[in-house]
Amino acid sequence: MPTLDKTYQQQVHSYYSDHHGWVRAWLQRKLGNASDAADLAHDVFLRLLARPRQFESDSHARAYLGAMSRHVCVDFWSRRQVEQAWLEVLASRPEAYAPSEEHRALVLEALQQVHAMLASLPEKVAQAFLLAQFEGLSYKAIGERLGVSERSVTSYMAQAMYQCLLLEQELDEALG
């Protein structure tokens, strides 16, 4: 987190005092859960601290905080989808093969990062990557399915693989 000057810290404190209740209430309406809403409201203000911004007015600050609240909600729901899919896989396995809690947490974190990486890719790049990985299609077959040239598929795969390498490096650094 960058070093923040006192003036900006005071501004964030003021934004927090003025808008935290509103952000938390908005999140609680969206999530239907006061505990998750409180956690995510906290995340909204942490993001504001992590990426300092100046606002022209109080209404501009509120609009920005509203947008940040929507973003943390989307991130939360996305994480929940990945977590639910992982729990379904675990439930289908015999209990004797169940991973430890630590291993489960590590796998879930990695899955969430892969999901976020795929979501950040252009749609056709992600589709090409998934078709290659899960259906084992050739680049030619992927091109036919997506309505693009084989050369485009090669470019898409290069983009996806580059992002995979960046993610792998990030995961290695986190674990190392």
C-alpha cells in the first residue's frame, strides 16, 4: 500500500464517516447478509486507500463509492460461484480422498485467480483457451467453432498462455 499523506488519510476518514453507513446498507440490500455487507464495505474503503483519488464533490465521491460497491459485489459473487463449484467437486469425491483444510484453501484461491484471469481476457480468447483445454479441440476446430481463422486462434492462445504464465509466476511467488 502506498504511503499516504495526512491530508489524504483525513479525506478518506471523512468519506468513511460520511458514506460507510450508506455503502454498508446498499451492500446488505444486494447481498441479504449483514456480515458479508460489513466485510465488503470495509473492502470498498480499503480499495480507496490503496488507490488514492480526488473527488470534485461529495456527490462525485458517493458515485465512485457506489461503483466500487458494485465491483466488490460482483467479485464476491464470482468468488462464491467458484467456491460452490469446488465444494461440489469435493462432495463428489470419497471422504478418504478429501484434502486438508489448508490444501482446500490453497486450491480455492488458485481457482479464484484462474477464474479472474479468464474473466479479464477478451471473450474469444477465453473461449479458445477453454475449448483447447477442456474439449481438446485443434486450433482449426476452434477457429471453425468461433468463426475465426486458425491464425487468430494461435494469437488467442498466445494471449491466454501469456496470462497463464503471469498467473503461475504470481502463484509461485505467493507460495515461495
